[in-house]
Amino acid sequence: MNRRQRVIDAISHKTTSLTPWAFETTSGFRNKYHDQYLAENVEEDLGTHILFGRYKKMKWRSDTLYEDVFGVEWQCGADGGDIGIPVNKLVDISSVESYQFPYVDKNLLRQGLDDMRNDAAHFRVFRMTYALYERVWSLMGMEDTLMNMALEEEKTMKLFERVAEYQFKLLDMVLEEEFEGVYFGDDWGGQSRLIMGPSYFRKFIKPFMKELFAKVKSKGKYVLLHSCGNIEDVFQDLIEIGLDVYNTVQPEIYDLENIKREYGHDLTFWGAISTQRFLPFSGAKEVFDKSVETIRILGKCGGYIFSPTHAITPDIPVENIRAMADAVKSVAW
């Protein structure tokens, strides 16, 4: 069975001989891996089942500061990650309607899709980063966005609407391509609960995500969502609007046995080996054992893609990630 079909079967909640797995790495980790192993492509060396296409541009202003396609400037930290924290605000409540959204760069989009076009082995996913809420707050600032959701509902809703319209336009350009799913990246959770709370989620986020999901489903593709943190309060909402795969499942937040029992018939879970509290601090044997334990909980009867909970940073030992790859190959169903 090829990797693409293994993921499709897992999403269909079928038992596969091996649980599919995925590894996404930061540039810092890739450099560290290359220092120890001869590998042209680190993620391929680890046997990842998922291949991403994307629409993303990072215009580097310095070694640690880059500008994205919207003009948001992101300051990267010292942890080796590739995301960063916004340091400028492009929109305030008075400029919601006058702000000029960037045009879609068709050449950049084509480059982001090229790897997927000639690939038959992987499960191919078009990634939409900062899908809705994250793009709103990256433009307006987190605190101002949350405050304005409460105090300036009409204007804030307009900004959500404009971001959604931009994403609809982008989807219209890609959904005729041959690939399996669309991955929406939109962090909604803190360590204990939704950042904006369920009521504001249902007012500002759910209606637009429902439309985005429906557009993807209309083309026969799977819907995948990345949201860090605890979003269990809206799992049923997400099931209702058509979510197929939820990433990332943080074991320091979720009871794995409980979410498999309660939601595992409807959702495929992706993640569950913690990059936050486990992988940087554990030995390879401990990682191997925890990986096997996790696969046996979440991988039973399909519905699981095994992986770290986030892109792998250079504070994580290379041998721990290789132990994960060994573990998943050791659990046969």
C-alpha cells in the first residue's frame, strides 16, 4: 500500500497494516539532521506520508525578521522556529474597509503547487496558513481583535468577511488541481480553552469556516484543520460543518483515550507526541515507548495520523525523531 492510500484509508477509519505518519521540520532541525545523517530531504528520509503545497512568501528583512505576503512583519525567536511574532499592525477599527488586500501572486502560487503536481506517492495537501482568525489578528493585533469582537462587532465582522473572501478567491484558483485535501491553519486554543470562547467562535469564525469547508468538499477533497491548544468545546461544531482531520492533538491538553472514544468515529486525529513538554526532554527509548503507547490508543480502527504535535525544532534530539519513525513501523495492526 502506498503512503497516499494509507492516509486515505485512515481518514476513512479503516484499519491499515501500519498507521500513517507525518513529520514536518523547521530549517533549524533540518540543519541539525544534515550534520548527523546524509539525507537530501529530511522529511522524506523519515518516511513522511504527507506532502504540502502552499501559498507563502517570506521576504527576509534580517536574519530573524521577515515580511509575509500581507506585509505583516514577523520577529522570530531564538528557539529555531520558523513562525515568529507580528511586530506591526496594518489595520485598526477605522481602516477595516479601506485596507487594501494584496493581490494573489499567480507565479508564487504555481511554484507552491509544483511539487504536488508530479507526485503520486504522498497524500497531497494544499496548506492555507492564517486561514481566518489568525489573519485577522495578525493584521489588527491579538488584543485589539479580541476587544473589537466584543465592542465593535459590525466592523470586526467585516474584517473577518474580507479575509474569508480573500481565501475563497485563493481556493477558486487551486481546487481544480489534483490533490487530496486542504489544510486550514488557524490557532484558536490556549492551554485550557478557546482564546475567544465558544460564543464568539460561533459568531465570528464558524460561519466562514463552514463556507470554506463546503467549498473544499464540493470538489471531493478532504478538510484538515490545524489549531493549537484546547478546542474540544467546539469539536461537535467542527464535525457538524464537515471537518475530516484535526491537528494538532496535544497530549498535555487532551485525554487521548477520551477523545478517541468520544469523537474518533467522526474525526481523524493527527499529532499527539508533544513537542512542548516531551520530545525535547526525553531519551530515545522513552520516545519509542510513548510513541507505541500513543499509536495503540489513537490508531485502533484507523482515524489517526501519527506525528509530533508541531514542526520539529532544533531543541529536539534527532535520535528522538528517528525513534518515532522506528516506533510507528513496529506497530502492525
